Amino acid sequence: MKLRSVSAAAAAAVVLALTATACGGGSDSGSNGDKINIGIKFDQPGLGLKTPDGTYAGFDVDVAKYVAKELGYSEDKINWKQAPSAERENLIKNGDVKFVVASYSINDKRKKEVDFAGPYFLTHQDLLVRADDNTITKVEDLNSKKLCSVTGSTSAQNVKEKLAPKANLQQLGGYSECLTGLENKAVDALTTDASILAGYAAQKENQGKFKLVGLKMSDENYGIGLKKGDDELRGKINKALEKMVSDGTWEKLVKEHFGPSGYKYEPAPKVQN
């Protein structure tokens, strides 16, 4: 009886080990066997968008693919994970993703929780207006206008509190709602990062309807977020980003995803090693 008990215990241990392996023992590092988990936005045209056919498109998506390839992961080995702004740090710290490429501005507050590779893109807070509107050429012009942004947006508060305090701020649930309002003349302008605005303006159904004003109300350096203290991975990603710029891929991708909007993009920022 004692021998059978020992054998049963050993068998149970083997089963547990196999179960842990099957569930992805590497989940704490954002990888699962020969696959890698990468966080992106699912709802930002031009940057990170999950399309109706279930594929993913955008500048951030292509940057992530390039980096993953340099790390040894082909496109079919990538598990895409949705990374809403409020969840990016948690996804990284919990090991749900290896890294995040999701219009992720580098700032001191975030650097206390995660590390960043890059930056790989520099953008600024801007305004999107109707293509035929010549009444808004500077931020002060918003003082007599209706300004739209998403609920809780720091971009909107930046305008309202510091730049155009008399603007009639309307906060809606999503940028698509603001775009509809802009097209229907219910609002006069939409504000957030220029790259995000350009992504919406470049969509086929929106081309020719809107334009960016071309303001620089803030500097937003997009970086790739990863686990705090993972200097080896950070170094590898930085090398991949430098290669992406030097071989011409970076500029090709920027033109492809933002060109149709007329967005005047900044040169590739210098990677901070």
C-alpha cells in the first residue's frame, strides 16, 4: 500500500508539471513556449487597430512585428494582447505581455513602474478640424469654439486648464464619436496626439474631410514598455529600433500609415540607450 501511495504521488507530480507546462510556464515573462505576447491598442486607426477580419494593422503593430522578428519571433508566433491605456503597466508587471507598443508616451510617472526602450516616435498634442475650416489656426482660437475629446483625456484638460480656458469642452466616450460630431458641425475641433488624429484622418472613409492644424502643445515620445529591470531585453529592443531606422523601414512605415492625412511627422528620435 505504501509503495502504491508513493507511486500515486509521483504520478500526480508529473501531471501537475505537465499541466503547468501546457498552461504556459513562461507566462510570467510574457512568453509561452515559442510564442511571444505583445500588447497593442485595438482601437486606434493608423497605430493599432483590430480589423473586422481579425487581423491587426497600424504603425505600432508594424513596429512590434519588426522588433519581434529581430528577437527571433516570426509574425505567426505573436499573440496580440489588447493594451488599453489604463492597463498597460499592469499587463507588463503581471507578465501578461513581453512588451507593449501602444502610443505609450514616456514620462517620469510611468518610468517608476516600468522601463522603456526607444523612443521610436515623437508626436505632439494637436487639433483636428474640418478640411474647410480656416477659423482655427492657433490654440487660442478655441476660446469661442466647441472642443471635443474622450472622457478623462489629459489632452483636453491641458487645453481647458492652461491654453484656452473659455473653450466649450465636450467629452465623449470615444474618438469616433468626436469625429462624427466634427463632421456634423456639432463640435469644432478634436484634440489628442497628432499621430492618433492623423490615423483617423488617413482612414479611407475620412480622407479629405479633416485636417491637422499643426500645433505642438506638448511633446510625446512613444516608447516600448517592458518589465522594470530587464536591461537585456531593453538593449535588444533598442538595437532593433536603431536598425529599423537605419535600413529605411521606419520612414516607409510612417509614410504608409500617416501619409494620406498630410501629417508632417518629425524625424525618427534618437534611441536612449
